[in-house]
Amino acid sequence: MTTLAEWVEGARPRTLPAAVAPVLVGTGAAAQLGLASPVRALLAAGVALALQVGVNYANDYSDGIRGTDTDRVGPLRLTASGTAPAAAVRRAAFAAFGVGALLGLGLVGLSGQWWLLAVGAVAIIAAWSYTGGRSPYGYRGLGEVGVFVFFGLVAVLGTTYTQAGRVSWLAVAGAVGIGLLACALLMVNNLRDIPTDVLVGKRTLAVRLGEHRSRRVYAAFVVLPLLLAVACAPVAPWALLVLLLVVPAGLLVGTVLLGARGVLLKPVLAGTGLLELGYGILLGVGLAM
């Protein structure tokens, strides 16, 4: 029987900062407009976390039944390892999506922006379709596009809009920065998995670009958000707090550019998640101040 610890590991907790960070930035942008709401921010965080857990379980299930996780370096794969039945992992994914939908309904009800229910529905479909269905877009090199749109633009701007009723260009800059860091998280994960993904025909962006160019793209995904924070400084000077992340960002980029592979990329994956969380905290605070 699958233990609670195994279910937690299967949810890939190292990726959860990617869910919280956009809410922090979006709330900071709403505060900059003078319209932040702690209750709506908490609901948005709940939605983001539930969707992240849901997509992680959905990915585990879909890759597991396709056999693409049979020989993989990284977190525990519940389905591929046989730790949990595939049907149970699928139910866990749908349960997480259900929790996200309920919290989203509450958030939309408070904001009065009912049209956002359609956006939420599309987000859940995109989460499942990343590796699920007959033609998963994650297998065609479009994973970073989905992550940028839904865990960057939609997550940040949706958080700001449900609190302030509008968005600002600072929110857009923050959304792009968060989206790029979320792409960096996915890129380093797929960079680690290039050898096994090639064998099973999984054409991620990292596979399509090749190892050398993927490392450079990862570096760009990490550096550009720092520059965007600097661009916010004329209106929100405290956004420069993000520059406190220059050293850890440099260490992560240096590790990737110097050719770390396999298990050596596991701390980079964790570090990129923490970098995104740090970015969310510092930029969110900087915009609010």
C-alpha cells in the first residue's frame, strides 16, 4: 500500500515554489495599486498549489502508462515504479484539480469576475494535456509555452486582476519574469532527462534544441527576469531587492553552463525552484513597497 510519504514525494514538493511565486508577485502588483486582498491572495495560492500538484500527478500517470518514466533520474515516479496503481494516481490528479476548481470558484465569486471560470477551465485542460491525451503538447516541445502562459502570465495577472480589478505594466513585467523562471525549472528538468526522453521519443524543447543550446536557453530564462525587475525600478525602486538573487542565480547558471548532468542537476532543479520563490517574495515585496 502506498504510504503518505510516497504520495508526498510523488507530488514533487520541490516544484511547489513555482506555484506560490506568481501569487506573491501578483499580490505585490495589486498592493502597488492600493487594492491588495489577503483573503483573495490566499485563495489564489490555494488554486495555484492544487493545480501544480494536479499536473505533477497527471504527468506521473501519463508518463508512467506510456513507459517514458521507466528509467528516469529524479523524484519518485509512483506509476512507473509500481509504488501506486496507475488508476489511483489518476484519481489523485483529478482530486487535486477538483480542489483547485472549488477554490477558484470561491475566488471568482469574491471578485465578481465570472468570466475567469473559463480561464480556469482552460488551465485545467492544459494541465492534463501537458502529457495526457492522444497528443500531449509536452511531447512536442511546447511544454515551456504552456508553463509560461499558465504559471506565468495567467497566474500573476489573474492574481492581480481578482484583487484589483485591473492589471498594471508592473504586473505584466512580473508575470513575464515569473513565467521565464518557471520555464527555467522545466528546462533544467528536461535537460536532465534528455538521454531517456530521446530513447522513448519524447520531443521536449530540450531534446529539440540539443544539450548545448538548452543550457544557454536555461541561462537566458534565469537572467532575463532579473533585468525585468531592474526595469520596474523607476516606478517601484524597491524592486531592486531582486538583485539580492544575483549570486545564487549566477551559481545555478554556472553549474548548468559548465556541463552538469544527471544527478548533478538535481540540486539545480531544487535551486531553481527556490530561486523562483525568492524572486516572487522579493519582487512582490518590492512592488508593494
